[in-house]
Amino acid sequence: MQIIKDQKIIDNTWNYIADDAELKAGDISVSLARWQQDKPQLLARDGKLGIRLGATDSVAELADDLAHIQLIELDFPDFADGRLFSQAWLLRGRYHYQGEIRATGHYMPDQVFYLSRVGVNAFSAEKVEDLPVTLSHLHDFTVNYQNSIN
Amino acid sequence: MYQYNDIDQTLVDERVAQFRRQTEQFLKGEISEDQFRALRLRNGLYVQIHAPMLRVAGPYGLLNSKQLRKLAHIARHYDKNYCHFTTRQNIQFNWPKLDQVPDILEELATVQMHAIQTSGNCMRNTTSDHLAGVCVDEIEDPRPYCEIIRQWTTLHPEFDYLPRKFKIAVSGALHDRAATQFHDIGLHLVKNDADVVGFKVLVGGGLGRTPVIGQVIKPYLEKKHLLSYLEAVLRIYNLFGRRDNKYKARIKILVKETGMDQFSALVEREWQLIRDNNELSDERISAIQAQFVDPAYELDATADLSFAQQQQDHKAFATWVKHNTADHKTPGYRAAFVSLKAPDSPPGDITDTQLDAVADLADRYSFGEIRATHRQNLILADVKQADLYALWQQLDALKLATPNIGTVTDMICCPGLDFCSLANAGSIGIAKEINEALDDMDYIHDIGDLKINMSGCMNGCAHQSVGHIGILGVDKKGVEWYQLTLGGSSENNAAIGERLGPSVAKDQVTLTIVTILNVYVKLRLEDESFLDMVNRVGITPFKEQVYANH
């Protein structure tokens, strides 16, 4: 499975771990709830750690843990759910998170320009064949009116 | 008036290209109906009963003659020779074809216009006082701040997918002509104890299904903090506004459910964290203010004697001056309303030929600028008194001089069931009927200041809940009925109208209005306005007469 990261289409090296699944070796992502429940085990293992945030999760709950986290996925339940745009801004602008922020789920390719402005630097696509088009939408505008992250 | 620089123009051009591509993808089936809906709404495009409806932004109501001619051209080539001015100082076309909308937007971009964020759950066109910069009661001209907010809200990456629509209005005068107490955020330019101008910030006002008067969240905000404070409010709203029920998604519900104290504490905490990062510099404010300098008024405009003479000689002209012009800060000048409330035409509508003619009149008499009011009329804001007679004659010939501004026939009216897919009931037909019943101008002038607002459904586009008389169309088992309210106001004395009683049948609406007016004429004290009288006596005397035979 490929994704967009830092304006390039690359292979995804991360494994998605469901809440009821065993932890795996390598780079894995877990839900915020799983992280809060199994923090010691997750910190003790080798490999990078990613946390999946939903629209209703509070970014503030992760603020003290960000040094241990290399990936944060913002999982769109629906493209209209704009909370994740503010979550991305908070991660970068308030908590100075430097790792990968990846949009996943049901966002629209037409939203990636905004997403990249609020600090999202990676995108998984519902359909891999959409990736080149999604990549091109990162450049829909060459100008903007506001300060944001980018 | 603000002129686009390269950044403004590039942004609008790129937006047109983006929407052209999105429309093509949709027509090829590459974007789903659901997704295209969100994208087209953010470009002002609704799908209505007969055809799409395109809402073009009138930035805080300001237009120039070139733009008006472009609207005329669009009405002629892409629509049915007319367009409609709305209560939010925007312009609507009721008959565009979907595949031509990108072309229309491209035409608009050539005259520095667009339809960005005129609908959808995002920050909408910022509205303001239609007499901004010329009125006699102004603390400071609000238009530069409107432009700063226009830019900040346009394509804001974080706040384009809000729980619900979000509207900002700015007033710079003592008299609130911008209904700021009924906006998601209302801004008043005010002076502090040291005489320094800043903003009083109101939040959580709104009309629609649940009308709420906005509350003061910040009694005084320094100008430099304008954008950081807006950002704080929007971030709290974006994160915590309800998304489970679209009827409970406006910020007014968040404020109510959270409680004003708690809500304002949340905003304050957020703002303290960002206030130093996004300051509006004096240079930036001055640079924008420089685009709103006064036109070259003639210093001897008061020397003209013809104005007084013509009013003496022509009663109809004098009547028009009295009702359709407003005081101007510059001696010898007046602001002249262009009434879009002729008896036989739907409120707010204007034809392509009228648009072209008004553009010419603006060039000749008012420095080429035109304003749209939130009561759906136009204004030529800077007319020399010596020119008013000639202007009046020409407006009269165009059927744009009905001397009814602020009177009972200056109704605000939504498109209703004739065009809108949300509507439960017609409104244009009722407006026409009321106009036909009230055809005596002397009677209308005797009634005086009376604002009737009529919406075809409870979404309340015509602000019926703040009409002195509000009329709301409701559907009862497939039949159109009308609910009346009395005593609403969107001005300084903001109030939500009180329900008169059971709704009335369609064929009874005009009779009911006439009955209400009769009660007023009978019970008013000398010089007492309708609203003052309703506030004094309450609705009971009206109720007794209206429902006397029920």
C-alpha cells in the first residue's frame, strides 16, 4: 500500500494494530485508547509508534507523550468533520510535534491543500489510484491570506 | 474601495480553475454527489427547485459600476435577465446552468468578484453598515476591518469545515444598521476610556429556527488583536460545536449549552496562547485604510440653491428626498437609496437594464460606487445635492424611485416557494398582494417606519423574527399558512418578535396586515412609531382585532 508523504508517493511501512489484536514487531499504529491502556508495553517494545486519533479525541491528552510518538494518524469519519483540521494545527502549533501527521479515512482529495497548510504531511488514500491526483491538489493554490502552520 | 492586488487576483483565479476542474470531475462521475455538494456550496452554488442558484459575494455590500455591469452581463447571458440582492448584501442568480457556472465565476474574477464561501458550513461574506464611511454617527469606518476579515476568512485552511455556517458583521456607527446582534460574531467599533478605538465583540447571535440575541464576550478588544481573537473563537467553535444535529450546530447553541461564562473562559484561554503570534500591525491597518479614503468631495456643494427650490416645486421629488435619501457627513451631499421594492416587482430583484443604468448613474453622480443594503435595496452613497433632482428623475424612469425606504412596503422577502427548495410557503406572491392593498403612498408615509420581514420557511432568510412585523410561511398538511410576529428589531434595541397567535391562511395574510395597521393608527400616540407602540401596549390589542372573528 502506498501513501503520500512529504510530497512523494512512497510505500507505507506502518502496521495497523486493531484494539483487540496482538502487538506486532516493527512500526505500528494503535488507537488513543489502546495507547492509554497499554502504555508500558508499547513503550517497552522496539520499533516506532503511531497513534490514531479520531475526530472526538482530545489532542491535549497526548501532549506529554509526543516524544514517544513518531506518527499520528488523523482518521476522518467524514470529510465534513473539520475538527481534525484544528487537531493538526494544535499538534504542530501548540505542542510542536515534529513527527509524521497522516490524514486517513474519509477526507476528500480536494481538502489536502488545507490539510497540508495546518501541518498534515502525509496522506493515505481510500483508493491508491487516487494518489497522483491527490498529490497534485497539494498545489491548488500558490497564495494564501492567513498564517497557519505552512 | 478596495482594489485587488496580485495575491487577491491570483487567489480568485486559482479558485475558478479549481472549481472548473471539480465541476468537470463531477460531470464525469469522478466526484460523488455528496462531495461535490460540499465543494459547490463553498462556491455559492445551490441546487434549487428549477435550476441551480448561484450566490455571488458582495463584499460588505460594496460594488463598483464595472462590477454592476458585469452582473448585468451575467444576468443577460447566463440567466433570465435579472438577479436578486439578498439580506447579506450578496447577489443571487436563479437560473444558471451547472456547466456554465465556472464560466460565470471566470467572468466575475475579471472584475474582482467571486462566490467563495457564500454558502456551506464555513465563514461567510462579512457584512456591514450600508452607510459606512458616509454616515453622520460613525465612530470609525468599519470597511477596512471588513476587508481584513474578508481576507482572513477566505480559504482559511483550519475553519472551512465548521459544524455550521458562520457569519460576521461589523458596525462602526452608533446606530447599528448591520444587525450585529444577530450574527455569530458581531463587532462594534467603540472607544475606550482613553478615547482609543477598538472592538466590542458579541458572540452567539443568530436568526433562523432559534433566534438568539448575541452576548458581549469582550467589551473592548484592541485592534491589533482582532484576528487572533477571531481565531480563538473559531477554534473553540470548530472543536466543540455540535456536529450531531445540524439544527443545534450553530455557535449560539454551543454558547447556550456551555454557558456564556464557561464559553468565554475557553475562548480567553485559547486566545491568551495565540494573541502575540498574529498581531495586526498599524502598517497593515493603514495600508487597507488607504483604500477607503474619501472621494474628492466638492467643498462648495452646499452653495447650490436648486435643491431646495426643486423640492418646493416638485412634491414627488421632496417626498423621495425625505424617504429615500439619508444624511451624509459631508455638507451638501446625501446618500440616495435605489429602491428595489417597486410594487409590481419581487423585493430585491433588479433587471439587467436597470443594473446597467444604475452603473451609469453611479459613474455620473456617485464616484462610480454602489452599495447593497441588508434590506435588499441599493445606495448611491455620495450624491451632491445639486444632482439629486436629475438622479431622481432618472431613477423614477427606471422604476427605482418608489419612495418607500423604511416603510411598510420596503419588505424584506426571501425567494420562497417560487424558487427555494427549502421553503414551505410562497413569499413573493404575498409581498405583491400586500403591495396591491397598500397602494396609497400618503397612507404608507403616515404609517411611517415599519419593517415587514417575510420568510417562506423557518430557516428565516428574510429575518422574519426581527421584523417589526414578521411573517413566516409554514406548511400544514400541504397547505401554506403564515405565522405572524410583532415587535422584532435587529437594530440597537434588538428584540425577537412575539407570536401574535395561531397562523393565518394564505388568503388572510394581507387582511391581517391591514388590520394590524388599523390598530396601530387608532392607538398610536402622536409621532409614536409602530415598534414603540407595540413595545408600549404589547400584542393584545392587535390579537383582539386580528382574531376577532375566529
